Amino acid sequence: MTNETLKKAIEQTAVAVRQMNPLVPSITNTVTINFVANAQLAVGGSAAMVYLPDEGEGLAHICQAMYINVGTLFPVYAETLPLTAKVLHEERKPWVLDPVAIGLGKMRTDLLTQFKEYKPSIIRGNASEIIALAGLWNLSGGSAVSEVRGVDSTDTVRAARDAAMALASWTGGAVAVSGAEDLITDGKQVIISKGGSPMMPCITGTGCSLGGVMAVYAAAADPFVAAITGAAVYNLAGSRAETYVKGTGSFQTAFIDELYTAQPSDIAGNPFILE
Amino acid sequence: MTNETLKKAIEQTAVAVRQMNPLVPSITNTVTINFVANAQLAVGGSAAMVYLPDEGEGLAHICQAMYINVGTLFPVYAETLPLTAKVLHEERKPWVLDPVAIGLGKMRTDLLTQFKEYKPSIIRGNASEIIALAGLWNLSGGSAVSEVRGVDSTDTVRAARDAAMALASWTGGAVAVSGAEDLITDGKQVIISKGGSPMMPCITGTGCSLGGVMAVYAAAADPFVAAITGAAVYNLAGSRAETYVKGTGSFQTAFIDELYTAQPSDIAGNPFILE
Amino acid sequence: MTNETLKKAIEQTAVAVRQMNPLVPSITNTVTINFVANAQLAVGGSAAMVYLPDEGEGLAHICQAMYINVGTLFPVYAETLPLTAKVLHEERKPWVLDPVAIGLGKMRTDLLTQFKEYKPSIIRGNASEIIALAGLWNLSGGSAVSEVRGVDSTDTVRAARDAAMALASWTGGAVAVSGAEDLITDGKQVIISKGGSPMMPCITGTGCSLGGVMAVYAAAADPFVAAITGAAVYNLAGSRAETYVKGTGSFQTAFIDELYTAQPSDIAGNPFILE
């Protein structure tokens, strides 16, 4: 892939989801669930959120792509999440996993262990989460002990490069490591997406909602291009929003505005480095 | 009812809830629960949300009206929702049902089937949801198979007219079908509420929160007038907000502002057609 | 404590949390969970929310302080909340309790009864909630019957003075009563924090998120100073935000902006009376 073919693919993906309005349900945490839904709608998707096993399964059957975030686990997830992921895998539906707070609690570890088999099309997390997931799945670049601090990373994006590549090689999909710059890989190539804003980690949910938006794009593109398109629109929206806001409250509002108004050519024009 | 008596009733309802500050609890989905509460507060109500059976029952006893939305079901709802609806029905408290995503999963179908007996004062949904609910309750105009796509409608508002009238005739209350224009009926008369904005479906929760606001108005008016007043303030707020916002983020903020600042006479002046 | 030593302590606390970025997890209601997290981030904390027993316990072990709000209880809380509060108490970690809607439902009463033993470092509630909690714990100033109406108070802040002092004497921490003015006590001294805005109760979550913010400050100061600092930044942000907003939607956005931009010296300068 060259810079030009990638830019073209990003633009086409952004155009396509606005035409398709794909149904991209989520099973996600209650903290940022509203932000996830509004971000998905802002880029052209249709959102639907559930908790129960047969509802996750039912949406997996009819969706174009799906988003699973293990943020605020409920007891019923022990049944819902493996069942849903299994259907997505069997029907070859693209799905995005956010392994948020990996290492906290037994259920989270059990679920994330099971997901190895169901090969999420895109894994999106911060550096510490990506390193810990590679460790949990016994892949190279991983760490046996999670260095996740609550929901925050204690590692740099570049430090997660090997883990990200190993995860992507295992799934055959893509892995996106979020941070000051974003690293996205399909296990062979690595893209660094630039831009964004230091205000993005100052509100809750820029990571979660990015996973939801990558799932929307995964309905219209292969996982690698979908992940890159998601990172591009997020970095574009963040860099634009920070120029005219007063604080983090207005930043969140402006950020959704910028997702909504971002033109496909501008998304494709967000700076990146193809390593 | 004539245009003038209806306008007067709308204005009186909007004035009354600001004076009463009625307690209007909700059992509603986690996606838009914050939006529901803030919309209810913006028009003059007091909000309170719960999940547990004895809490739903307790609030049903002390509330002025209540809102039940079957969006993101939890296992405990199998007990909470029928118990709460039963108390509301027995004590003749007005309550609003939003049958969101009808057709998805066994519990949703079971709950919505049971609600037939407890006759919600107002049923609010999109066209496909209203048609599917009439079908589930074996009423005319209904469809045996839900055409709901996630949380979105695949039918037009007018296509749900017969189903809406049949549902309202059964409950003795009102039914509101949300869409590009809103249809509200008490089973005899039909009102079309105009205005609104194409941006309303571009954010999550305009439908859910409208149900919550109709419940607030139902504390001060009969179900038909309450549903019309809710549709009027929503269409007014939507049409005003869209004139000065940049995207869907600022639209949500402006929409709440417009609910909060809407004068009763302006709400009554929002255009409608009494068919 | 004199006015000047208190002002200095407030300023130091506000500075310290921005330097520490303490991990302050919450177990809180789904209505305002996003607002709680964003408010905590805006003043300099790191947020993380959970529901499961071993996750609450795990976060209690690694956190600097924690926030527990009994707003929308789930069945699993019967195990999660006592376990988490027990660890916090045993490890002498500061924690904030919000006894929202005390009196509603059996589980809420059971949990709040158990919390007496685990002595929350700060208790924050409206006047009716504070009076009811003192009653539940058989302390002076309390009432055997909750006068809470949904989530709203029916008592004035001053009416809760005795109950607040009795609660603080029992816990050895601080109690904050929120209202038109805020009363904070450590059982010996009483502070009245001024400012704020009549728009604060017109949005949902100013109370909940204040509890979360007090928990952030409790990671860097004793409970009394932490509670006062929280009340000060809230009253400052509210009084500033109301001057330029159109309604309650933009008020919430502006309020987070003002939390984020508030300078420590301005927080310390917010008017208070040391009684």
C-alpha cells in the first residue's frame, strides 16, 4: 500500500458509510455509551446497544459490524459476550474489541482470554492494554502483568509496537494503539496517524467511541483501512475542535460537531506516516 | 376538540408542569438516560431513575407519572417492569411506554406482551415500533413481524396510522408516532405535529427523551394533550436549535437549551394539523 | 482553622491533585456516570467505574480515593458495595458516600446501614438525605422517616446542621450538605460555601459529580479540606457558567469548562463563612 492508495481508501470508506448507514451495535460500558452512540451516528452509522445474551446474538446476526468494549462488566456478560463474539466470528462479521482495564477482575480476564479464539477484526486500546492483551494471549511483545492503571496507559504507543503486530498477525485483522500519536498495524505494515489534541484524554470516552467508529468503518472497508480511517477522523476532529473551545466541556461538544462535519477528503488528508 | 381549545390546552399543560414540578421517575435505557433526565428537568419535571423491583414499585406509588423504556434490558427487569406497570395501572397513574427495538430478544417480547394488560397511557415509538406493537397485541394495523432495524424505523409515520389508532383505542390513552412529522392519536382524533429538524435523528435519544417529557406533561393533562404538548415542544426546540448549531454535538446542547427556554405560548404556537 | 489557613489549604489541594492525577474510581449511578467522570478529569483526577465485586475490591486496593453513590442500584451491589467499602475502611483509603434517594427500597437501606461501620471519609447529600442518614444510623439530628422526594430534598441546608455534625462526629471525617448554599462540617467546625447558581439543580448530576470531585480532592487533603475544596470549585464554576449560557444544555457544557479552567487561587477565593 502506498500513501496515495491509502488516502484514496480512507476517502472511499468515509463516503461509503455515509451512504450505507450501516447497523453497528455495541455492547459497551455505561460511562461513555452515549458518546459512543453519538460518535457512530456523527460519522454515518446506526447505533444500538444491548446487554442480554439473546439480544447480543440477535444483533450479531443482523448487523454489518459490531463493537464490544469490556468497560463496566455486568454479571450477565459471562454469557452475552462469548455468545455474541462467537456468532460474529462464525458469520465473518467484522467486530472491534476494546480490552479496557485488562487485568482488573476475574471476569474480564476470562472474557478476554476467550476472545482469542473469536479473532476480533480490530483491537483498539491504549499501549498498556495492547501489551497486556498480547501477554494474556501468549503472543510476542506481550507482558504477563498488566501495567494498566485504572483505564490509563503507563506505556508509550511505540512500546506497544511488537505486541500490536503480534496481535494483528494472530487475528488476521488490525490493531490500533491510541496515544499522543496512533499506531495502526495489520501485522505487516505500520501506520502512524498524527494530529489529535492533548484534550482528547481529558474527557472520558475518546478511546471507547473511537472503537465504535472503527466498527462503523469496518462495515465498509477491511479492518486495517477501517482502523486507519477511524484514527484519521478522530485526529482531525480533535485538532480542529481544540482551536476554538474554552475547556473540556465545550471540547466534547465541538468534537462531535467536527466528526459530523468532517469531509471525506479532509479525513483522508489528515497526516499519517506509512512506516 | 378545535384548534383553539387544543392550543389553549397545550399552553396550560406547559405552564402547569413548571408550577407543579411533578415527580416523574423512569426505568429507561443506559444509552440516553442522562438526556432523558435533563430533558425532563428542562421542561419542569423532577427525574429519578431505578432498576430494582421494589424501587420501581415504590416510585410508582409516590410518582405523579412514570416513563418505561425497554431499551437496554437487564435480567432484573423481568421482575421490575411488570410489577411497576401493574402498580401504575392499578393506581391509575399515567405512564408512558417506549417499545424501543421491539422484536429483539425474548425478554423484550415477553415484557411488551404483558404491558397490554396494564394499558400505558401513552405509547411513543417510531412507525415500525408502533406497527409491531399493534401486531404483538393482535390489534388492527399491526404486523406479525417487526420491521424494526436496531432502533430505527423502516416505515413512514403515515403507514402507522391504523396501528396507532388501534393501540389508542385499546388503551383508552394516546399513541405518538415519531418521524419527520409526528402523528398523535387518542383513537378517535389524529393530530400531525409539524416542525422539528432533520438533525433530531442524528443524535441518540430524541425519541427516548420525548417519551420522558410526555410523561412529565401527563402529570398535568390527559394523555392525548400531554403527548401533543411533548411533540410540540420537541418540534419547536428542534427547529430553533438547528438554526444556529455547527453539528450534532452543539445541536444536543442547544436542544436542551431550547426546551428550557421555550415559552408556553410558543409551544402552543408550534404548527399542527388537526385531521 | 482560620480563614487564611483554610484558603491556603484549598489552594494547595487544588494544585496537588493536578500534579498527582490520582486514581479515584467510582461505583455510581448510570444517570450521571459520564458527568462524574468528566468532572473528575476536569479537576485533575483519573476516573474508572465498575460494578462487579472483585473489581470494586481490586480498585479499592490500588486507588488513592474512591466514590460510592447508591443511585441506580443493581442486584450485584449487595455484594460489591459492602466488600469495596470494607477494603477502603481497612486500608484507610479516603472514600466519599452519596446516600442518594435514601429510603427507597430494601437494598438501599441495607447498604446504607452497613456503611455506618465503614465510616465514609466524606458524606455528601442534600439536606433530606443527610437528615435521613443520621436517622438510619441512630444519630442526633436524624429523622426516622426519609423526607427525600425521589432525588430531591424537601428540607433546607440549615435544617440538616445537627445531623451533619453528628454524622461527621461518628465517622471522624466530613459531611457536606448541598443546597442554595453548602454546609460542610467535620463535626466541630462548620463552613458555609457561597456562590453557585440556581441552574445547578436544573441539570442532573451536579450533586453526584460533586461527590466524585470531593473524592479526587480527598486523595490530596484531609476530608474536611477536600469537601470544602470541592464545594468551592463547584460554586465558582456554577456562578461563572451561568453568566454566559442560554439554558441548561449549555450550562452543563460551560460548567465542565469552568471546572477545567478554574485556577487554584480562584477556587480558594470563592466566598465562604467559617462559623
